[in-house]
Amino acid sequence: MAKTKVVQNARRQDPTALGRNFKRRLRAGEVLLGGSVSEYLRPSLAKIYAQAGYDFVYVDKEHMFFDGSEMTDFILTARDNRLPVVSKIGELNRSETARLLEAGAVGIQLPRSESRAQLEELISYMKFPPHGTRAGAPCYGNVDYAWPADDRGWLRRADESTAVVVHIETALGYENAEEIVTTPYVDMVYVGPYDFSIAMGEPGNYDHPQVRKPMLEILKLCKQHGVAFGTSASSPQRGLEWIAKGCQFFEMATEQGLIIDGAAALVRAYGGGK
């Protein structure tokens, strides 16, 4: 695309720092908590999540409909509040992946991750040459709307800032877990416990041994290969147990769930409700 240089303030923060710091924290062994968004994709929610102390935001674009403008506005607000955004995509798609990265998302999460070949295709979309085939577009939210002064350095740092997030939720994903976890450039492995519990024959029972045992096997693989493991716990207590075993990140309750729980608790406090 045509290159129009924008004069930059020398003190302007490196726009890749948000993603690189997010990945640095994972490599350092920190536990990161992500607030989930499933329907109300408003800039105010990004600010509320930042004020609450979340470490990142997870946006579900597989099951919900978000248009370009609301997604862009949300990501920009999150970035301005130093809150990295990880977005799940519906399926392997170059243009959707590019739009999310150009908007300023830090991580792309692939549902139904079941093979190394799938992940290599996703990685190709996410990394610039020579590591991938991502097209250069340094003029949007990914650079805070100021063209980098050092193109070569920006390409390198931008590659370092993008997080490749595996999403294992099927029996085939579990069967191929080792080839998935050991795929070069994979940063995070999320096991989606609801669909995974269905695949393991215990729908909705996150803590059943037939569900928990294979999840622990995937966690062990992640620890062996230096890849961050994450899930969604059935309760805070179970979450603490996962942390004790080495879990490093959680995609937590959606804004819908928080509203429902908070509203119901307030009604009960006044003696109402059923």
C-alpha cells in the first residue's frame, strides 16, 4: 500500500510494547486473568475491565456478531487503557485475522484447534515475511495511527508482539495435543472446558475425572515445552487449584454472566426473586 509517513513524537510509546509485555509476563510464569466479552462490546466495558484489574480481554467472535466499527472502537479503548485484547475467530480466515491484528488485537485464538497444519496456516497469517505471509499495514490501530520510523525494526517487534492462541476443545485436538503444543510460534494453549467436557462424554461437568485427567495431560505437555496453559475454571476455588498445578491464564466470566449474577444477588438481598 502507499506509504505516507506521519511525524511521530519521539516520546510516543512503542505500539508493540503492549503485546510484547503480555507475552513477557506469560514467559515469566505470571498468572493472567482475562475478562470475557460475548455481547456488549462497548468502549466503556473495556475501561470497566481495566479498572477491575483484569490483565487482558477475551472477545468471542466465533459465536457472536460484532461489526467492524464496534470491534475497532473496543480494541482501541482497551489499548489506551493498557489492556491487551485476545480475539477468537470463527475459523481460519486470512482477512479476519488481518483486520483484528490491524485493529490492534494482541492475540488470535483458533477454535477447534486439531492439527499442526491448522496452526501453521494461522501463524502464516499472523507473522510477516520471512516467518509468515502477513501483509504490511502499519497505519491503523496496530501502530496507534502513526507510521513507524523504523520499518524493519517495527516488523520484527510486531512479530514478537502477536500471540498465537490454540483452543483445544475436541477429542481430535486432545489426540493431537503434542503436535499442537510443539508447533513453533504457539504461545498459549486454552482448553475450552464446556465443549471439551462434551467431547469427553461428561457434558458440563468440568471437574469430572474423565475431563480433568486429559486436561492435566495437556497442561503437563505445555509445561514441558514452555507454552502457557489456560482454561475457564468452574469456580474460583477450582481456579486456585489449577494455578497450583501450573495454569497461567483464565478466560473468565462474560459480561452477561456478571450482569445476571449481580442483578440476581441484588434482588435476593431485598428478599425478591424466585
